[in-house]
Amino acid sequence: MTTSLTRKLTAGVLAGTLLLSGIVVGTPGRVSAKALEPGHGTLIAAASKTFTYKNAVFTLRLPNDWKNRLQFTEKDKQTLVYYVPQNRSLPQEVLFTIEAIDSAKWADYKESGVYTVLGSLNGIVYALHKSGETPYAKKPNSPDYRMARKILANLKHGLSFSLNRTTQTAPVLAIVLTDARQAAELYAFGLQRRSASIQYAAFSEALKKTMYPVFKELNWVTGVSSPWITKWEVTKDTPIGNSKEQIELRLDMATSAGTEPSVMLTLSLEKENGSWVIAALASDRELPRSGVPVNKDGVPAFGPADAAGLAAKAAAHYWHIQSGGKATKEGEIKEFSIPGKGEHYRWLGEDLSTKEKLFSYLKEVYTPEKVQQYWNSQTQSGSLAEVGGRLAQPNADGGSLRDWSKAKASLLADGAEAKTFRFDVPQGDTEHVIVDAPFRFVKGTGWRLDSEVGIIK
């Protein structure tokens, strides 16, 4: 639980963060404090003819006589709007949704004919998707069927959509955090307020590079409408020397139905340029739309951001090997022939000059089994040759239009020590390719790719 001192420190740091990131602090006119609780969109009673629903990105205005019949829920990249029946024996059913769609994929959605564009911002298209069938169609004479049908029929003209004026972005200046708890509590405050900008300000430079694409994908708004964080408390603080600490945080959770199980966070903090920052983090269970990896059974957490980072590293390793490694001398590469193998060979650079060096380099990203498999296939095909303990390869270079540094990963299969991720990889200016790759935890080493070398390139 925060002390008065840490509250003051956090408030001071928070104010600086908000100013740096362009977040406006204030209360919308006539909005109750309850409506502004974290984890909720805001329902605002406006003029007598309309009412307003507002979340972090956009505002909807709808006819006031629909107000008691609609319920809004935020889930992943969707705002789901449920019809609330007058007949309480009937279940609530989804009437329509507002969906956030990557602009690069919008053409496919548009072609389906069931989406209507409402607006776009920062590479995201916001589109209306109506239910394919009017709710309660099996009761065509019921008041609820008639009302739901009326809303859907008038939705195009009755719904007004507008993007909010400000969108949270990454802080552009550094904030000095004088102790580890400040950084931990600033991060917890950002989680509670669903502000990725506040969270980002507490990260190390390395963690910022990892989390930036995650937060950008979330439009700098983390968390979900339910469950939400009610409060947090530091439960353990372990100094590690003079410049590192490990802090455990308990996040108390709740929904409209009551309390939910708490989430335990483990934060690794260190000093960087005179300021305490979070270098790594993990939770004991999923914290939706946060980018926080889950740590299970002593195995280091490994999420989409980690997979994307390791995949980008694997692609760089692949092309470094294909280009011959690090050249030791400038000038023309000397070619030579190898009896029984072929002509036009070249020596690999000093960093990859032996089998041991090549194996060590590949094991930075791949499991030992896949490295051995790569060696066997390359030497059998003549793509690699060992001559007197020194490695050679055909004198040919290559490249790829795929930009793995911008690849987006999503989890396909989850296990304690094995996972599979799907990657959406930009290729050239307009194309994307989909690549599925397995990963495995190697004891004493860490998470590694468990696919054939060359799948990611």
C-alpha cells in the first residue's frame, strides 16, 4: 500500500509524465466520479435527444430513447454493444460492434460488405459491424424484437461517431525516479489508469524498445473494461546490490459482479543514467492487453513481444551467415574450389570461421537440435564445407524484403515450455506474409526458436 511519501513522489512524477506525454488531466462536464473509474468507458447524459458513450479513443452519440436498451463492453479491439431486453427472461444479445482494424487489412474487411467505416487514426480503421440477424427473431411479435430491429434499421443515421481530440503517445523526455519504489508505483498507477504512456515512462531503454510496438498496437490504451484494478500494494522489496532491486506488487481486481483473484507482478529494477527503471516484468497470470508476460512454474515468461524480438534476431543471424559473416579485410573476396564439392567457394569471416563459432552463434536464437539439423543439411548439400577445421561457403549473397523488425506476433499454442507464435511480417511496401514458428524453453539457456533455420529470414 502506498505511503503518504510515496503518494507525493508518485503524484509529482505522474504530473511530469502527463505533461510530457500530452495527456490532459480533468473531469468532463457533468461526468460522475464513478463513471471515470479505471476499466470503464464513460456513459454521459447529454442533450435530451441524445446520449453519449466515450472510451479512450472515440465518442458515440445515439438517440436517447435507445439508452436503456444498450449496454457497452470493451473487449480486445472491439466495443461490443448489447441489446438489453425489456423481458428479463431473455438473454442480452450483441446488436452491433465497433471494431479497430489494421488499415493494411481493411481492404479484406471492406470486401466482405458487412463493415462500414466510421473513421481512422494512426493506421487503425474504426468500423461498424451490425449483427447478421436481428436479436429475438424467433419472437417476431415481441416488443424486444421490434425495438432491436428499429435500432438496427436506424443505426446508420442515428449513430454519430467522432475520434477524441487527443491520443496518448510515448513520453519524449526522461523522468528521474530517485528510488525503485517510485518506478514500481508509477508503473502500477499507469496500469490502473490504463495509460501506456505512464507505464512507458518507468521502463529502461531496452524494455521501451520491446514494449513500444506492443503499446502502439494498443493505441497507448492498456487493459480492458472488466476486470479492472481497484488498488495495488508492494508486498516484497528485495535489494540486489546497490543498483538493482526486485519488487513484487499485488494488483487487486474487480468486476461489476464483485472481487476477482489478485494478480501478482514481479518487477526487476535497476539504475540507468541516474534513474531507477523497470528492466523486466512478469505476472503470475494473464493481465489482458498489458503486454506483461506470464511466468509459469519457474520458466521465464515468454510473450508475443519476446517472440517478435527473438524472431527479428534470428532473421538477422540468418542473413549474417548467408553474407559470409564479418569480413576481416577489405577488398575482393578470393574464390577457390573444393575437390568433391565444387568451385566458387569463399572463407567465412573470423566470427564464423569454425564449426564451434557457427554453433555458438546459432544457439543464441535456436535450440541445439535445430542447429545440429542445420549443420547436417548444409554440409550434405555443399552449402557449408569444413576444410582443415575452417568453414567455407559458396560465394553468393542474398537478401529479403521482409522486415522482421516490424513483425507482429500472436500466440497460437501455449505450453509451459513450448509455444507457437504466428507472425505477420511486412514484405516490401504493401505486402504481408504469415509465418508460424515454434519456440521451446532450453534449461540453462532460455527460450529459443525450435523451427528449421531459414524459416525465419
